[in-house]
Amino acid sequence: MIGKCLFPVAGYGTRFLPATKSMPKEMLPVVNKPLVQYGVEEAIEAGMTNCALVTGRGKRAIADHFDISYELEHQISGSSKEQYLEGIRDVIDRGVFTMVRQREMLGLGHAILTGEPLIGAQPFGVVLSDDLCLNRDGPGVLAQMAALYEEFQCSIVAVQEVPMSEIDKYGVIAGTPERAGLTRVTEMVEKPPQDEAPSNLAVIGRYILTPDIFDVIRNTPPGRNGEVQLTDALQTQAREGRVLAYQFEGLRFDCGSVPGFVEATQHVYEHYYGKDD
């Protein structure tokens, strides 16, 4: 079983300024729960109880969220408000949280490499908190991918079909069918123009990565915007070995954009808030 999950949470969140000037974007609440907690809960459900956070300056609120607040606990102890802490208490009890700082924002590949000391030589999950993934009727996306890893023992990326008009916002894959909903990747391109995209299958923020990805990233030169792209490293893995793309079951909301964040908030309020989950 995969026991560790990496959370790159050092980004600036510029699309949500001025709110993110002093608050981490990962702490933006979808109804009453911050984005990063949704991702951590998904990882823990998948058995990845060791959560490695790649943070940056101004991100202490994330570490504090996954710790006990003694003053708050004392103030509401024995009151009806105590029930609101049950979810995060369960997360804190079940998870182990480690942190390392990414001193410079040099791309997702660089963030993954920064987290290597927390992961070691073992396969691991990756969650990008901007992507909120929900599957009310079955296992979460990471749990689905972890089951696939047990079968195939290779890196796996989550993908979904997106309109071609939005394809330049994503890493995009092409490949050969492995079976229904599963593609063996032959090509992976970071944010291609619409007329150069190899398909409409876009990579979203869920990954299972094998530990050799660290050496691949180390030998990957900076790509688009001078950043070290995880997409480029995965393309190397696909060429030299095997990478699978999985069309997952469930819903995904792009909470890195204001419209996607509002859509997610409305959906969670209507389908989850105030109900047993």
C-alpha cells in the first residue's frame, strides 16, 4: 500500500488576490472546510496517512490547521460548537504531517523534488489542492488510482476530457488504450496551443509517482516559462518505461479559478453541507 502523499502548497494564489495576499490559497474555504483539508481527507481515505507538505513563506496557517489549537479547544470545550471540530480532529489523529519549504517557485517538478527528503525511495501520491475531487458514491480519486498502482506498478496521472477552448491551461496526453478509462501515455505536452494539442485529455491534480521520478526531474532541464515541469519528467518516464492516464470516477472542480471555486462551493453546499458524509 502507498503510505505517503505529497502536497505542493507553496504557490502564491495570484488569481485570488487580494484574499491571498496574507492567506494561503489552500486555506480558502469551500463552505466551511479549507481546500487543503479536502485533499488530505482524500489521501487518508486512500491509505496515504503520511502527508508531506511542500510549503513556502506565508504558509504557516496550513501547518497550524493540522495541529491542535489549545486556546480554541478550551474555549468551546463542552459546548455545542465542539461538534464543528470533529472532522479536523479525526484528520489530525489519523494523519502524520511533515513539512519542507520550497524557497523558490520554480515549477511543479521543482516542488516535487523539494519534497524528496520527506518521501524517500517509495511510490507516493500527489495532490494539487486547487483541484477539488469528489466522488460521493464510491472511493475517492486517489483511492481509485492506488488500486490501479497495485495492479500496474507504474506512475499514473488522472485525466479528464476538457473543451478544446480550455486545453492550453493543462498538461495534455495522448496514447494507446490499455482498457476502458485507461490509456498508456505516449505523449505529454504542457499547456499546448489548441491547434497543437494531441488530444482533449487534460492532466488534473492527482498523481501516483514511482520514486525514480526524482532522478528524472533532476535531469530535466527547465521548460515552459523557465520552470521545471513535472509534465516533461513524466514524458521521459513514459518514453523509457510506462505511465498510465486514468479517467477517474467522480467530479473535479478547478478551484484555482474564481468560477470553479464558486461552482465547487455551491455543489458542496447543496450536496454535502449539514449532511452525514
